[in-house]
Amino acid sequence: MSDTLAPDLVITRADFADPADAAAIVAMLDVYARDPMGGGEPLSDDVRERLVPALAQVPGAFVLLACLDGEAVGIANCFTGFSTFAARPLVNIHDIAVAPGHRGKGIARALFAAIEAEALARGACKITLEVLSGNQRAKELYASLGYGDYQLDPETGHALFWQKRLS
């Protein structure tokens, strides 16, 4: 597929209080969760119910929805954090996804442009994200947009993203 942006694509910042936006957030995150790069499992009923009200309570959280003809086809869930070394905000892209039938049309690139505009408006010094090492298509896109490994000094290596699950 070409990387030509659909002319009728609209990207908006979701309103957590709007039922249509809330439904689109849940639906798009479920599409992502079902994808092999999202874990391959649907969202649980509990997460579907709690997701948007919980997001609304997180300071600095914002969601961008990419829509074609009123239908959500892409999502970016982002959180404002803080860089202590720069003493400025940063934006972390926690989730970014495009519905399978709409990939290769420039929707992800448009979402990244909107994220960058929002980050600049917030005075952010950088945008961060995680990517699975096997997600070659995403890594190629991110690299083409200027993203890369985080390192302070090449001799100390690049940063690794680790987790510890809590019950």
C-alpha cells in the first residue's frame, strides 16, 4: 500500500466526557489489544468499563483519535511526564495503533505529527515510546520520523524498558 494520506482524515483530541469519543477509545484500544503486537487478546470487560474514567483522572493524559468519515481508525494514548535532566515536560506515547484495514495510508504519520504539535504546545523537550523488538514495520516508521535508541554515552549502552507486574 502507498503511504498517501487520506484527504478526509481528521485527528482530534478525545474528550473523555463525550460518550462517542469514549466508545472510540475503547474500541480502538481493543483493536490494538487483539493485534499480535498488542498481545493478541481482547480487552477484559473490566478494563473496557474502567478505561476512560481512569484516563480522565490521570493528569496530563491525552488521547488523539484519527477518524475517516466519522469512524475511528487510529489512536494515540499519551501521557505527559517530566525530564529531570532537562527540567521540562516530556510526552510518552503509551499506545499508538491504526486499524488493520487502514494501515499504509499515512494515518500513523499524521498521528505522530499531531502528537509532536501537542508536545510542543506543552513545552515538552522530547517524545518517548516503547516498541517491541520484533515489530519491524513500526521500528522502520519510528526511525523514519527521527526516533531511536536512548543513550547518554554510547559506551554505557542504550536504555532498556523493563517492567515488574504488580497484583
